[in-house]
Amino acid sequence: KVGGKLGRMTLDVGQQVAGTTELARLESDQFITTIENRAARVEELQATLAQAEEDLARSQQLLDRGAGTRVTRDNDRTTVRETRAQLTQAEKDLAGAKEDLTDTVMTMPFDGIISAVEVDSFATVSAGEAVVSVYEATDYEVSFSVSFDVVSRLIVGSQATVRLADDPSIALPAVVSELGERADTVSSFPVVVSLTETVPVIKSGMAVEVAFEFEVPEAGGYLLPVSAAIPEGQIPERRTPEEPAPVPVYVYDPETSTVQRRIVTFAGMRDNQLLVIGGLEPGERVASKGVSYLREGMEVRLLEDRE
């Protein structure tokens, strides 16, 4: 919360640290000097206030006996009020200086692990600057954004599956713990899921894949790579998340050796593939590579099957 010069840093990345353990400390000389100066200012104003109150009492007595003036009494009263206000501000400044001294020591907020040490020993840091990054080894969260269609189907507590990008064979259960009511970018809503199980290989900052399961219309269909969709913009919005949506693809015409644009019915995603429930027949071929370079009626040649 305050800036200054750091002392010696003895932390190591990966080090386990117990809660309330000291992580870093600023040199306190300047903070102690500030406290002493402000304490002296408080004592000075206390003495000034005491003298002003005596002057006010004296001028009031003289006024009561007819030996003084109202102007003198009023001036003494104003002096007392001003000095009292100055003393109040000085006492607040002193309390703030003492709090700043307390903030020169950074402690571990919980039992956890050091993930990064951002500064070197004896470096000068500013207020709010990152010094140490820590994480709790037992609680992991995944933060990401989803479209309106997806967020509208989620509630806090919805089940999810988290797979490690480095090892997809590891699948861990999770639940939605936070849902954003406002998009952080255009039509992109923040979601946070919390893992309910962990494994030792998990590290903070790892890339993961989050999967949700939703019901889709009961109908036969085909799985197509996401790359098969013609990149003409976003998938059209649906009135409800369950309503199928039209998606354009290129279908190969074996008689003319050309690709023809066709609208198929998209009902959802499964294993990172499009679930198409209408618009295709068994045996038809759909272009899935280089789709952005194709055009309606373009002649193409099929790659020979390789053994």
C-alpha cells in the first residue's frame, strides 16, 4: 500500500509459505521520521489549543466584568476553533503515518505457494506495485469468456469438465462459481469455474479447456470440424439457446468436381466439433481445410487417400 526501498528478499519460486508469514519489508526509517514529525506537530497544536482556550476564558471574564470587548472575545473563540480543527487534522495525519508504518510489512494472506517474485532485494517500489505472486494450492479457478448463447444456459453451480491442454487425458470436474452479467467485450461474458478435484501436476497459469454439456434437439446428425464453417461472420443469433442455427459450408459435387455453398443446420458443439442435424446426406463430402480460399462453383481436386 506504500512505496519505499525493500529490504533483502529471501523468497524462492515454488516455496510453500504458511499464512501470516512475512513476505517482504520496506526500510522503515523514513516512516518512523514521519511519525515523529507528525507527533511533534500534534504536541505543538495541543499546547497552542490549551493557550488559546486560556485566552478565550480570560477574554470572556473581562467581557463579563465590562473590562473587555466583544471583538476580542470573538477573535479568541475563532482562534480556538481553528486550532482545534488543525489539531484534529494533525491527529489524523499521525494515525495515517502509523498505518503506513504497519503497511511496510507484507504478510502471506493464506497458506500457499510462491509463484513469482517480481522484484529484487533493495529495489525501490511504488505503492500498488506487484512484489510477490502467490496462489493457494488447494483451490483452483479458471476464468474465461463465452458467448451470450452459452452464458444464457449457465447458472452458478452448473457442472463443467476441465482438461489440461498439456495432458488432455486429465479431466477434472468443476462447477460454475461466478457469472458475469455484463459483457467485458462485445457479446463476450466472463465466467469463472472452480475445480472440485485437483491433481499434483496442476500449476497456476496452465492452459486448460473447459467443456459444458447441453441438451440438443433429438435428431440424427453428423460431426464436422469447426473449420468447415464458411467464415462469413458470427453464427446467426437464435431466439433461444436450444434453437438450431443455419451455418454455411462447402459441399463437394463429384459430377462437376466443384464445391457448392450449402446451408446446414447447426445444433451445438461436441468435442470441439459442429453437430449438424440437417442439410447433409450420407456419403457427401464437406470441405474442412482452406475454406476461406474457396468460392461458390470453384473447381477442386480431392487429395488421394493415403495409406
